[in-house]
Amino acid sequence: MPKDFYETLGVQKSATEQEIKRAYRKMAMKWHPDKHKGDKGAEEKFKEINQAYEVVSDPKKRQTYDQYGSMPGYNPNSTGGTSGTGFGGADGFSQGGFGGGGFDFSGFSGEGFSDIFETFFGGGNRRGRSRKGPRRGSDIEATISITFEEAAFGTEKELEITKIGKCDACNGNGAEPGTPIITCDECNGTGEVRTVRNTILGQIATSKTCDKCQGEGKTPKAPCKRCNGAGRMRVVEHVKIRIPAGVDNGTTIKLSGKGEAGTKGGDFGDLYTTMRVSQSKKFNREGFDINTEKKIGIAQAVLGSEVDIETLYGLIKLKIPAGTQSGKVFRLKEYGVKKLNDNERGDHFVTVIVDIPNKLSKRERELYNELAKETGVKVGDKGWF
């Protein structure tokens, strides 16, 4: 059945790079040989998917491929004829292959297929591309437990972290102290090992990263004994963290350069610390505001009063006007939590709850009865209380 690279991946020719990447992952997972052991058809399908992605995921290859056609007769098992791998419509190329000969690329995958494609479509010399330079270290994460008050007012904590750090013996260069870094004798300092293969297309030169120097072109004459030449090792570090006022549960603080050590002199990663704030028995926090409740007696609500309110900043007096209803909310401006990176503070909201007594003394009962009679209110099943 006619098929092209886009069809193989299940995307349109206009698909974006991200759409192509998602499609490739989905198809590769579906047809991976490990899921279809012994199924040659699945193995060939997986090979087709990788070959297609090898081309359309590379902007330069994709542009050339789009220019010369979409391989309407693609067949990974063909050996010639019009069903072979070809780019129809371009000068010097026919649908049956290069110059009408028709070639089968199904035997090539990964780097080998890339080399062949680049040889014919302007990839040129790949020398030096795979050399590995400095690489940034990984980021790490940690959780810090703090109290409600520490979150509100800020604090300083010391965190013990275990990570991959720079070797303190060789200072990260991988060489035994006092010994030199020399040119790699495996790749002669190029960082790559080149090989030549005889293929149906003739001799194809390929290169790969040197295993000995990992593409650096240099190696320690004597590897560091402490880190075995890696330049990095597992370390335990104590990090002091200043936690600003106003953080909340889940707030993340970034400490630049406190992550793991990079390779080949690369930068350190970052440390991300997430706050875990304990709940308060006194205050309920919503953003930067504080909410509390205050119970008052009936007489206080009816006649008015002045009550003590406990805030983050100590006790203050709150005036209760006469006739205050249960559920009334009072705002204490800027008695809440300090806002992050700001001098302003949230507010403290006090909800007044009128406390109805469930037990009365004899005198209290008499007074309530008199009040009920005075207001003409009938209470209780048996009369006045």
C-alpha cells in the first residue's frame, strides 16, 4: 500500500515538530519489538517508524524530503522496481530509486540510516558534531517543614542534601592531583572515532563519540582515585535557606547553583525547595488573610461591648457595637500575613458568634422571664422558661 514518512508516523505533512515528536513516541511505544517478541512484522514496522522519524524530525532533512517528493511507493522490503525507496519528480531521481535503480533502506536504522541520507542530501561531513562539551548538572528538589508562624514571619533553615557534587580531590577534572590531562589516544583528540563500511551504495564513512574520552578529546593521564576519573561524586551538603515572610504551603523557593555538579566543567543545577506548612490551632489562613471566630454573650451583642482579639501580632481591642448580630464579620486591616516581596499585609477577619447559654442559674432564668414578658414574647412549652 502506498506510504510515505508522514503516513508512517500518522501525521499530516503540515505537522509541527511537537506533533511529530508525540506521534513518534506513540507509534514507537506501540510497535516496540519488546512488546511483539518474535513478530517480524512488528520489527519491520518499528524500523519504518524510526527511519521516518529520522528524516522528518530533522528540519534540513525534512526540507529536502518535502522538496523531492513523499515516496509514494515506499516499501521497506523491496529490492528494486517502482515499489522501492525513491523520491519521484526530482532531476536525476525516479520513483524507482536513485537513477531508476531502486534501493532498500530497510537494513539501516539509527545513525547508519542518518549517514546514508546525509551523504546523498547535503548532510556533508558529520565530523565534530557529536563531541560532548560541558553539560549542566541536574536540578534537585527538597521539602522543608515549617510552622505556621515561621511561614508568616519568615525564618532561616539548614537543609542537609545528598547529591552528585564536584570531586574535591581533582576539582572536577577527573585527573589524579598533580597529573596532567593528555590528548586521547583513541581518537587523537578529535572526540570521535570514524569507521568506513561497505554498503550497497559504496563506502559509507560514519563517526561516533569516542567511548574513552566521551567526545572531549582529552583524558586524564592518571584518573582520580577518589572519583575514579568521573570528576563528580556523591556528597552530603548543608545548605542554609532564608525563607521570606509570607510563604504558604506549597510555595517553592529556587536556589541557583545548589543542584548537582555538571560534567566537563558545566554549570551546577538548581535546588528547588517546597514549603510544607503546619496548620495553626488559632488561625485559619486564606492567601494572606487570617480568619478567626470570637464568641460573645447575648448581653454583649445587644448592649455592645469591647473584646480582646488574638492576632498574629498580639492582643488588640475590638469594639462590638450594640445590636451586633451573630455571624457579623469585622475587618482588622493589615493584621494578616505579610505579602511576599511586598511591604503590605493581608487583613484579619473576625466572625462574631453570639453564644446562647444552654444552662441558666435561677437568677438568670428570672431575668430572662422578665425580659420575655416585657417584650411580649412567649417562650417554652410551659410558659415563660
